[in-house]
Amino acid sequence: MQSAPSLPALSLLLRGAALLVVWWALTLGETSALGFGLGVTALVAWLSVRLFPPSGYRLQPLGLLSFLGYFLTRSVVAGLDVARRLLSPALPVHPGEITLTLHLPEGSPRWLLANTLSLMPGTLSALLEGDQLTLHCLDTREPVEQDVRETERQVARVFGLSLNDIGRAVQ
Amino acid sequence: MIDSAVIAVQVVLLVLGCLFFAVGTLGLFRFSDTLTRIHALTKVDNLGLGFIVLALLPLAPSLAGGVKMVLIWAAALAASATSAHLIARAVHVRPEHSAVEEAADD
Amino acid sequence: MTLILNAVAAFLLLTLLIALIRIWRGPEPADRMLASQLFGTTGVALLLVLSYAQSMPALMDVALTLAVLSVLAIVAFVTRVVRIEQPVDDDGGRHD
């Protein structure tokens, strides 16, 4: 295992490389635009490190991959779920709100969880205050909390946080 | 032979995408409150967009074109999730407040 | 394929128009702001389909811009019209 990247230089390089890939796609691989793109991506990467200093979290490629798979399948389920409710004549919804205490640390992990939950079946992030997340639920009779905890676990893996760390962070 | 199979899959995906968009619009009318409507818009429409993007991918002129389309899809997803949260938050914080009077005293 | 794509575009435009009725009826400002979200998804899909149907790759850039701008519109709405950043008295605004 490598140590966490505390060097802004590494973040600068990684962000610059990611931005360059985006530039390449947006210009449809146009080679004549690449020189200009290099300048722009360098500038934006520098600016992003200035405005959003590296948080100390390191994205785990495997965790990210597993998260993407989870996210894609669950968003399909979410879409089908709402469609099914909408198309049934009885309109089986039971809206309500629940408030949960999040186990994830502040910053990007919580933010990613809140945004992800808005696209997951039956949940919509309404308010995030500290570690309290209020969710609007399409059907409060469903095991919402269980789903949220599973999503939380997936998000934790993206940032390389283990469940035990999360458990300890609660106290 | 393979070409027609690809086209068949594309057509199926396009039809699915259209169906989901139609259901999303239906949700705007069938659901009675704002928050539930946001559920319909975000989840169903994003699935519709996903199917449309998948259907269009074989038409992309180059690898970069395909990546660009996936990026647009990701941007739309992020935009949708963020918008949903912001509107939900606004409704949640002041549920009974109509913002008309707010805007008026500006 | 072009014909199919044009049909899909027309259909998407139709769903967008029908949804606009809802937006027009409101009644809450938040309901109206759903329009911005709607353009963020249905509008993007429509533009992507059209960019291939009409062989206009530039429409793809329009789609991307639309997706990004839709968030900005919502941010403007949320901070200005509803002004959620203002402290709300603790019991007054909540309903749980």
C-alpha cells in the first residue's frame, strides 16, 4: 500500500490527466485542439487544487468499479420501481420522511451518498445537516434504511474506508 | 446480418427510452405533491436518457465521440441529482411557504 | 435509421410539451422549477437524438451546455426566490 497522497503535486497531475481525457472526448479527438487543451487543462487543474485542496481521501479503483455497478443496477431498479407505481391504477405510494444518522465522514463521502440516494429507488435527499440526512421516501413501508446502509457501504468502499472505521467514527 | 441485429437492439433501446420519458411526464400529472413528482422526474427520466444514450452509442463517429456522449450522460445525471436535492431542500425547509410573496418584497 | 431518430425526437418533444402544461399550471414555484430539471434530461436526450438525425455534431455541445446550465438555473432559484441560506426559525419551517 502506498501512503496517502499529501502532495498537492500528485493531485495536480491526476486531475490534469483526468481533465485532459475529458478535453480529448469533448473535442472529439481533434489533434489541432490538443495544444490549447493542454494549456486549459493545466490551468483548470491548478485552479481546482487551489479552490478544492486535496481532501486526503483516495479513490479506490476497485471500490469505484463496484460502486458503478451497484449504482447502475440500482438506478435501473429505481426507474422501474417508479414506473411500476405510476402505471398501476391504485398508485401505490406512501410518501413520508425519515431522518438518519450517517456513518460516513464529512466532505465528499457524505456529499456523494446524498446525491447518489436521490437516484436510488424510493429515496430523495431533502436535507443534509451535519451527519443528519433527511430523506423523502416514496414508500415508507419499504425497508428504506437497509438500502441506505448498503449504499453507504458502497460509498465507503469508493473512498477506501472500511466498515470498522465507520463504526468507530460514529462515537 | 450483424448490422441489422445492432439496429434492432438500437430500436428497442430507443423505444424503451421514449417509454420511460413518457412515464416520467405521466408522473408529473399523477403524483399530487412536488416532492413525489421530483422522484418521478429524476429516476424515470434518467433511465430514459440512459437508454437513449446506449442506443446512440453505435452511431458515434469515433471512440472520442462515444466517450463524449457518456460524459454528457454523466453530467446530466449529476445535474439531475443536484437539482432534485436542491428543490427538495427548498420545499422541505419551507413547505407551506409560497415564494410569490417573497419575490414580491424583493 | 434517420427516420426512426426523427420520430424519437418528435416523440420526446411531445412529452416535453405535455410536461410544460404541468409547469405552466404550477401552482408552487418549486413545481415550475421542475421545468429546468426536465430540460436537463428530456432536453438533453432530444438534442442528442437530433444531433445524429440531422448530422449536426454541434448539437451535442448544446446538450452538454444545457445539462450544466440547468443546475445553475436551479441554484439561482433556490438561493434567490426561496432564499434557503437565510436562517429559518427552527419550528416555523419544518414539518416533522
